Amino acid sequence: MLTSAVLQAINGISLAALLFLLASGFTLSFGLMRVVNMAHGAYYLLGGYIGLTIAEKTGSFALALVGGGAAIIVVGYLIDRFLIRRTGENHLAQVLLTVGVAFVIGDVALAIWGGDNLMVPAPKFLKGAVILPGDVYYPRYRFVLIFLGVAVGVALWLLYKKTQLGAVVRAGVDDREQVNATGINVDRLFVMVSGLASFLAGMAGVAGGAFLTLYPGAEWEILVYALVVVIVGGLGSLEGAMIGALIVGLLDAYGRWLLPEFSYFVLFGPIALLMLFRPRGLFGREY
Amino acid sequence: MDRGRAVLAAVALAAALALPSAAGPFWTGLVTQMYIFGLLALSVDLLLGHAGLFSLTHASFFAVSAYTVAILQVRYAVPTALAAPAGILAGTLLALLFGLAVRTRGVYFILITIAFGYVVWGVAHRWSSFTGGDNGVTNVPFPALGAAAITSHTQYYYLVLAAVIVCGLGYRVFMRSPFGLGLRGIKASESRMQSLGFRTSAHLYAAFVLSGALASFAGVLYVYYNKFVNPVAASFPVSVEAALMAIVGGTGTIIGPFLGAAVVLGLRNWVSSFFELHAAVMGAVFIATVLWAPQGLVGIAGRLRARFGKAKERTP
Amino acid sequence: MNPLFRNVSLSGAAALLAALGMGAAAHAQTGPIKIGVLAPVTGPLATPGKDMVEGMKLYWEQVNYTAGGRKVELVIADTTCNPDQALTQARRLVHQEKVHFMIGPLCGHEGPAVAQVSKETGVPLVMDAAGADTITKWSRTPSVVRTAVSASQIGHPWGEYMYKELGLRNVTFIGQDYTWGHEVTLGAVRSFTALGGKVAKMIWNPIGTKDYGPTIAAIPEDTDGVSAVVVGADRVRLFEAWFNFGMDKKKKIYGGYWLHQDVLPQMDDRAIGLIGNSLNYAAGLQTPENIAFTTAFAKAYKRLPSWFGESAYTAGLWTKTAIDSINGKVEDREAFLKAMRAVSVKAPRGPLKLDAYDNPIQNVYVSRIQKIKHPVLGEVLTNVPVKTYEGVSQFWTWDPKEFLARGPYKR
């Protein structure tokens, strides 16, 4: 029982790490640019597929992670520049537009990579089990995932709180007029942040694809989880995305273990309640 | 109503009446579906086009009402006269609960309604002892009121047509009432309405419940058409498509959602017969509508008419 | 009027009428036989859908698209694995394409929707892979016959196999939480517990469960074996999780419905030796019919068929046999359905015949994953039968009436 409880905690945290990669980009691009990008799940899937192809061609998982992310920077930039930018700040139009984009990406990916469940090949030394005290086996890859999540979290945190760029971004989140007034090139800032968000989504696809597999429909499954993370944490908040990911990951793992029949309730029910009593999420603010 | 519009309406009505004998059962069935989903889209548009709230949980009311009717009729042999109102009631009760989402606005409202929608889908999908799980509830009969029973799809087509016309007219009256004007005022500027002494949240809540009731009615029509219901009816894509229909056709109008339903369902059935990437085509329609035709088909028609009208004026 | 003349003219008119009538009949019968095929060509189950369409095409190509002396035309409709779409497409096939009968669908939850159309129009439906038990048990439709399998039909022998052949007594059941998963799993639980076996734990996972870690952590210590009934993408995830958690060193897992031909290309050598399935088909079956079928399939499509491919191929074989036996008169729906119920066929998967409830009596094969040297494909992983349950009925060893009175398997 105790062992199971510990294992479920690690399960929850490793899922949280993956969700954080996706949700942090989503929440940052909302916070700064007020962009609701429902194609984020599709970015995840496409990045994963591209990474898969890179890993198969080169045999390098690291290259796949970077390549999958980099490819999505390009895709994301084009979509942002030529489509999303034209919606102004109309969230409704953004949601519809980006759902449309996700349909197109998903369908094209289906035509290219087919309908099978594909798994991104992780290198041998990342696979297999770690033996924990008490003869408990646990997949090494999940620890790698947790490590990746924490590393990205720390890097984002430092970038956000300790660098000048981060200061500008924070200022932008608080008051955009003010940043405009300081003469900073807001356009370039937006491109950088949305590029970062795209990169994280694409990389998450590769990291997640080695663990959850890639297949048509994965983009919506993962997006819904990421949205819940963002709702719980509060839109636009990096801390919120971290805490939100942990809550969702742990709720999912313990819910499925203790109340398997009601796993959807366990995840979405409390969140619906939270919404009613704290509609802006834990760290959200008024927009 | 001006004369041109009256003529147009008369022609459309005549075409609708003649359709079953002119086009055969397949088209009759497809157009019945267009009416039903048009009604669902209209219910979404009540909030979207008039109050500026974008709900992605309307499939929930649609499905809860459809499930209620199906379970009552099939498992408990409850007659239509009770089952259909019970369906609308169940959907409306859910809307009373979900309506609390109007405590939020904008993007939070959208996200919360997505979460709500997933709860209902999850219940339909996983509480299989009650909902029949994936298979859903099948063998729903045609509706019957005492001796007056529907026995064919053609008859059902006319029933749905009549229901849609009644709903459309009622909607029109409603939207011109002080309540409807109040909604638009809120959409234009909520703070101004508040300063005028409007209780805007209560107003939006009422609109949400009404919209849920209309979606529930569409759910009743749907289950008698389909003869079965399963979790797909409650799923996220249904909510998204209903919103898409409203926008493609033209928000804030009555005819728009129905035109949108015709385009979306027509495209899906037509494109899928020869083109494998039909989901991508649907996505492209989304994108094109948002970017180039945010007023939808009704907007395009208006622009064309304006241009055509001007051209006519110039020629003496 | 001359009586003779009148006689002549009457008989002449009769002859003319007869000739006209025959002409009309002959005309109707020389036109092609149109078969509507309902398959998920796109959407989440596009891969099995492709197998289904290609298995179907392979069969009709082999017989030159003829049956009962007439040409055969396939009209393929994409259901996208969505019941609403399946319903609309079935109505299109019936009303627009005027097909003589339909074959399909594949996705379980589309089955009742399409059966509905058959019921309201009388156009016969030959139910393919969609496996809902109820179609041939509690909600039968006179115009619907099934040529594939009922879900619990493969579950019952699986329960017995675990008890008698694997010697298991305390099993943890991992089941996919939807109709097919319930019926296969609970069918196995029923036969397993009837013999005296105990259920250590039941773990239900919805389709598309992302993480099988929680499932693995929930397997009790004292269980002596794990039974897996999982579908789609979940199969790979369970497989990976099993090995990554080091479970292969601790416990035994057996597939009731898990490692099947369509997912084996995404597996590696760790799968070798595992029991993959208890199913009505295994591509590694060594009968002349199956060797001929798999060789032709491999030559045409560069892979081995899954049970979706075999099932569609056999639906072709079965319908052709029936059409031949009534000399192509498919316009007579009653006669066609009667022929479907009367004929027996020797399919790649073994001998087949419908029971009194329109479900095939057929062999069920428990199969192990092995790497074989295929004459066309080279080294491939495939399902090789290790135990054959011959002539399995959908009611297993129970009396049909008793079974029906018990009601459907529900979680």
C-alpha cells in the first residue's frame, strides 16, 4: 500500500512534468500576448512526429528533442504571423481559428505518418527500470522526464524573474501600454515568447511521444489536460502552471488508483468547483 | 418585412415543403439533420451573437436531454408526451447549474465550459450501467402523441420543420423584446449597462438557461431522428461544430445558424465521399470564416446585395 | 370475334407480358450487385479500417468481382468511427447508392447505428468487426447477420485457458472500459470463476489512457497472473509500461485481446514468447486456406493481415457463397438472408456457420508472439496459435436461453 502510494506519487509527478512543458508555453503566450492558442495540442503532436522522424533517421534522441521543438518554432511563427495576428484580441475568433488550424495539422499529420500509434525511440540508457529501495522497479525514463520538467521550470523561472527580458515580459503581462511606452520593440518580444512557447510544445511532443506514443487524436487528449492545468493555475501565471500541473498529475494518478470508475469526475469535478469559487484559478488575475 | 424578403421566405418555405417528394429519403434525412443541428447552433448563438458569451458546453444539454428521452422511452416505455418534456427539463436543469459559469467572462468562460463539457461526456462514457457506455441507448421509437404517431422519416421531417419555424419565430419575438435588447446592450458594453442599473450577471444567467433549454429541445428532436444516442453526442467536437455553424452562417441572425449547419453537414458528407483529408477541409473553413467572413454567409450576402443595389442605382 | 382468334390474341398477350416480365427480371439481374462497405477510412481507427477495406478488395479481385453470374460493385463509405456519421452514410448507401446489402461497420459503437438503418429499410446488413454482444443476442434484427465475432465469444475460452492451461487461480484483470472491453473481459471472468478461479483485482481503464503506471502500481502482490484486454494505442503503452516497470521480472502477463498482428510492427523482440490473444483469427495459422490468404495479402500490401483484414475477406467469401447459391438474385432480400444463414464456408480462419442467433460458430485461437521467416516479408512478428478451441458458440457451453435470461455483461 505504501509502496503503491509512493509509486503513484512519482507517476503523478512525471505526468505533471510533461503537462508543465505544454502548459507553460500556453500560459505565457496568453499572459503576454493574450493569445488563446487551441492548436497547442497539435503543435505537441506535430513536434513529436517530426522528432520521431529525426530520431529514426539520425538515431539521436537529443537531436530529436531539439529538432522537434525547432520545427514547431517555424510552424508556430508562420501561423502566428499570418493567421493569429489578424484576429487582434478577439479570443472567440482566436479559439475558432486555432481549432481550425489544429484540424488541418492533425489531418495532414495523419496523411503523412498514418494512424498507427508510434513511439519515439528513446536511447537504451534512458529505457528500462531503476531499482528503488524495497525491490521496487520504476521506469528510468520517467525520472528523465521529471528532470526535464524541473530543468525547464528552473530555466523559465530564472529567465522570467532574473533577466532583463523576463522583466520586460513581466511588465508586459502587467501593463502592455507601459511597455509600448518604454520604446521596447514589442513585436520582437512577442515573436520571441511565442517562439519559446512553440519550442516547448514541440519538445514536449517528442518527450511525451517516447512515453505516451503518438497517434491521431493525441493532440486533443493532451490539450484538454493542459487546459485544465492552465485553468487551475490561472491564465498567464508561470507559478500557476507549475502548481496546476502537479495538482492535475497527482489527481489523475491517485484518482485512477483509488476511484477508477470516477476518474473523469476526480479530475474535472473539483476543477469545475474551483472555477466557481475562484474563477481566475489559483494564481490568475483579472484580464 | 419588405417585399423581396417575403418572396424569398415564401420560396424557401415552398422548397422546404417540396423537398421530401422532390429529393428522396437521403436528402430528406440530411436536411432534417441540418434543421436539428441548426437549432443547436441557434441556441449557441443566443449567447454568442447576442450576449457575446462563447459556450463550448452546449453538447451537454443536447446530450442530456437526448439521453433522458431515450432512457425513458426505451427502458421505461414512458410515452412521448412525458418523455419529451422530461428531456427538455433535464437539459434545462443542467443549464441552471452550468449557468453559474456566467460568473466569469471572456476566455475563462470558454475554458470553464470546456471543462464542464468533459464532465458530461465522461459520465456518458463511463457510467455504462446507466448510459449504456459506448453503445449508448438504441431502438428509440418515433414520437407519438396518443393516436397521432409519426411513422416515417418524411412525416418526421415535416414535424421538425414545423418545430424549427415555431422556434425561429419565437426567437425573433424574444430578441426584439426588452430582454433581448438588454442582452445586446451587455454585449456592446457591460459596464455601461451596469451603470444604467442593469443586473447584468442575472440577465446573462437567464439567457444561459434559456439557451440551454433550446439546446435541450434540439436534443429531443435529435434522438427521435437518430433513434439512438451515445457519448459522441456529448463530446467536445459537437460543441465546437455548433459554434462553427453559427459563425459560418452568421452570428446574431436567425437564418445564419441554419445556413451554417447546411454548409458544415453538407461539406462533411460530400467531401468525405471523394477526399480523404476532409477534416483539413473543415479546418480550412474555420480559418477562412474567421479571417475573411467573420459575419458569415449572411454577411457576405449583405455585402453582395449592397454592391448589387448600388450598381442598380447607377444604371438609370 | 372468332373464338380461335381471341384465344390466340390472349395467349399472345400473355406471352408478350411474360416476355416483358422476364425481360424486366433479367434486366434487374444483369445489372451489377452493389455492396455498400462501411469502414472507418479516416479517423482514429483508420489503420484497422484500411485493413478491412484491403481485405475486402483482395477477395473480390480474386474472384474478378463476380458473384451469382453478375458483376459486383463495392461502394465504400467512410464512417470515421463516429456513429452519427455511420448512420448518415448507411442511409446514403441505401437511398442514394441503392446498394443491395451492406457490410460493416468496424467500430463497436457504430454497430447499433447501422443496424438501425437495416431495420428501418429492410436492406440486409452483414455485420463485420463491430462486436457488440447484443446484436446477436438481446437486440436482434431479422435483416442483420454477423460474420465476424461477438465480443464475449473470445472471452469465454480465454477464461478456461487461463485456468486449465496456464494453471492460474488468482488473476488480475486489466480491461478497457467500454463495451467491447467489458464483454471480452467479463466473459473471461465468468468462465474462469465458474471453474473456481478467483479475481484478485479488476482494473478498468478508459480508451486512450495516457499512463499505465497507475495501473501497474495497482496490481496486487499476491496475484499469480495478469490478463490484458486493451485496444488501440493503449496496447503499446501497456506493453512499454510493463517492461519499463520491470514487471517482466516479477509477474506474468497474458493477452486476452492485446498483442495482435496490427500492433506487432510497433513492438520489438521483447514481445516474443508472450501470449498475445485469444481470438477467432491468428495470422500464423498453418492451414492451406490461411497460407494462401496471407501470402496473397502479403504480396498485395507488404504486411500480414490482422483479424480486421481476414474478417472483411471472409465477409466477401461468405456473401459470394450465398449469392452463388441463389443464382445472383440479391433483389430477393429474404432469399439472400436465408442463404447467408444456410451456407457454410471454409475461411482462412477455419470453418464457419451461423448459429440460430445469426452469430458464427467458429474456432478460437490462443496465440503466442513469434518471429517467423515469411516467404514474402522476411522476418516478422506474428501470432502463432498454441491452442485451438474448435467450434466455439457465442454461448460457450451454456444453454442459449439460460444465457439470454442472465442478461448482458455489464461492469
